Amino acid sequence: MIRQYHSTCFRFLCALITAIFLTPSRCWGDESAMFANLAPLAQLSSHPGPHEDTLPMAVDGNAATSLLFVAGSDGEGSLTLQFPGPRPVSRIRLLQGHSAYYSTAYQIVADKDGDGEFETTLVRAEKAVEWGQWTEHRFAPVQVTSVQLQSIQGVSQGKRAHPAIYEIEVYGDMTTEDYAAMMQKGVKPTHLPVLKPLFLDTEIVTGGKAKCASWHPMMGHTGNWERR
Ligand SMILES: [Ca+2]
Ligand SMILES: [Ca+2]
């Protein structure tokens, strides 16, 4: 009887620990910034235009899908990412993955004040760039409204401009509204800065706005979660 009681208590304790510590929840205050890939939030445009519906494939988180420029185009292509408002960014990652359409030199410029002029150079990559590998650029934070990837030189072995952009990631601080928009879009988070245990009295909504996002290990994880 005593042994059975102890066994029951042990199982209850294990369940309690599991509920508290294996159900991490992410909560934030009004001022806390979250460093994450903002590209999925951006409005995209390209020059020349995209081939069919490939434009969002530059930011869909899938390294196997790519923005291709429209057939019949040639030369240097560009891709613009316009954010919902000014955002401080400090890291950009680029994946080129096509052996026939890639840039050997490019620059990434920014429009800080939203006037449509890209007056600020964030990155200038002059050396040959390996296609099929991620390239990462880090720099001091710059407040931007838009960034634009501009090919300077590259290879087009077919009938369209280059490069084929498999993924571009622009990292910076996002707002809680950005985070909510990410969740509504079903975008996999790239950042998990603070884990807190989730309790029954944890506030998950304040003033009609989500305050927490919870993640359960049973959902699995293969993404690029990181702490700043
Ligand atoms: Ca993609
Ligand atoms: Ca400007």
C-alpha cells in the first residue's frame, strides 16, 4: 500500500515537472526586442519581374525553392524587401543555388528614410561567390525601411537575368506585432531569446494582444533557433 502510494506520488511529481519544464513559453515585455529574420514580413518586388509565382520563394524558408527572373530577361537582377516600418538590421544571409544563374559580385543597399532612394550601402561583395552555399554578412545595426539586393556581375547561362535567389534572410529587431504577424503567417521562428515556464496564471493576452508564444517539444524542431 505504502509502495503503491509512493509510486503514485512519483508519477505525479514527474508529470508536474514535465508540465512546468517541458512546456517552455516565450513571453515578452513591451520594450523587449527580438532579433530574428525579418524577410518573411517584407513586401517583395524584383527587377526584372519574377518567373510566374516564384517571387516569395526567396523568403519562404525553403532552401530548395528559388526566385527566378522572368524568361527573356538578362543581365543583373535585383530584389527589394520593404518592411512594415523602420527596422534596425545587422545581418544578412544569402543562398544562391543555381549553377546557371548566379552573381559573382553584388551589393546590398538600404533605404533608411523610405523615400525610395537606396542611399546606404550595407554590403558590397566583390569576390566570386560560391553558389550552393550560404553567405553571411554582419555589420553595425542600421535602421532601414527597405533593403535591395543588386547583382553587379554574374552568370546567366540561359534566358533570364541572374541570380536565382533561393533564400535571403535579413536579421534585425522585430516588434511584438511583427512576431504576431509571423505566427499568423505560419512562419517558423528563427529566434527564441527567453524561455519561461508556463503556469496556469501566466498571462497570454494583454489588452487584446498576444503576450506569449508557447512551444512544445512534441512538435519537433529542425529550425535555426538561436539566442542573441
Ligand atoms: Ca526558398
Ligand atoms: Ca532613402
